[in-house]
Amino acid sequence: MTRCLDFAILAPVPSEHLCSGKDVATAEGFVAFGSMKWELFRRVDALRGGQEVPVLIYPSHEGAPAKLSFVVSWFGWYIGHVDSVGGSHPDNMKHRPPTTGHFPPDNSGHWAVFWHVTRLRQLSKELRMPIGDIQTVKGGWRKNAPPRGPELVAMPYALSNEE
């Protein structure tokens, strides 16, 4: 599949879901994370023209507001999204991180869409970066308001060779 490097998706995901989600992505081809930002993912799908889009993920901290010092330490490729069915993924738990099972609303009645990430992995320490160092794109993330969910950002040059 070809890749779109014109922009990237910056997203917070709880650490425990990243670790268990990596295993799901490896076994099933992709992992599905939930979001209420259905408009963002429809826009991304219109912009990407079927290409994979880089995903820059920083571990979120439950109950704590995002800070510009939070560090992108995970990377993957966005390959599309699906609308939820009653707040659940259409394939139930097949593509969901098993750790989301500890939070019943995470898999039933909560999310508007589920976005799919393939080849999810941790970045080497040399490639990790604070979210405050990531550039904005028009209509995307505003640095004066750290993201509380997925946002469009400029693709960092340092990660442009990631597979």
C-alpha cells in the first residue's frame, strides 16, 4: 500500500491499550481504537485517497489533561475507520485491545467510530519526541490546546523513513 506523508495523525492512547493492541495488530492485521471524532476520520479518509497515514501516538494519562511535554513513543499506520454499531466495533473484540475489556463502556455504547492501525510499535528512544515539537497543519491541532483525542499534524521529518 502506498503511503501519504503530507500529514499525520497525533493521538493519545492509554499505555495498557498500546501494549495489548500491538499483539492484536500483529495477530489480526490491525488494532481498532475508539474515538468520538468521526468527522476527523471522514476528513482523513477523504484526504488520504486510500493511502496509509502515519500515526504518532503518545501514552495518555487517565484523568490528566494533555501537556506539551507528553512524548510520542508509539508509531503505526492508519488504514481506515468504521462506524460503531451501538457504540461497539462491528467485529466485536476481534480487533480491540484485550485491556479494553476492563472498561465495559469502551466496547459497548461509547465510541462513534473505530480507527484502524497496522504495524503498531514502540519507537526507539532516539526517535521519540515531545508533542510540543510537532508542527501544526491548517485545520488541525492547535498548540495552545493540547489534544484530547486524535488530531491532524504535520509529519515530522525525523519519522519520514519509518516503516
